[in-house]
Amino acid sequence: ETQADVAASEIARVCNELDDLGGAPDRPIRLHLIAEAGERPSQLVSTLGREVAFVIQHTIHHCALIALLLERRGIATPTRFGYAPSTPVRG
């Protein structure tokens, strides 16, 4: 939160790891999901593209929450910060 260079480095690392995954977005992957603490993991089959899309949408959700908190403190955010690309723009 206070070291932009560290954040930029971490983002680059994650991008490199995504590149290293290789394969098309429709590449099947197996997930191990723990839905409740203390429960055994469930195994699910998904695709690389679907999981990356989920992470992007979940990140936008968190950005929306951040925007609300900042707004309450009188701090402006960019116009579309926290909005999904599919959210209609008011005319």
C-alpha cells in the first residue's frame, strides 16, 4: 500500500506466471475447493479462461467497495473505477 515499486513488481510476477501457464482459455483445469472450514475439499473441473475471468470480476467488485469507502471520506476516484465493463454508462 505504500510501496508502488513493490506492487508493480508483484503485478509483473503474476503476469509472468499467467504467461507460464500456457494454453488456451478453454484449457481444462482441476480445482480443489474448500467451501467450509474443516470440510474436505471438493474437486471441480473448470477452464483457465473462466477462472481468470472470475478473478477479474472479483477484483472489480473489491475496487467498487474501495471506491465507496473513499467516497465516504471525500476522496474522488476515476469515473469508472469499480465498474464492470458491462455496466451501462449513464447518458
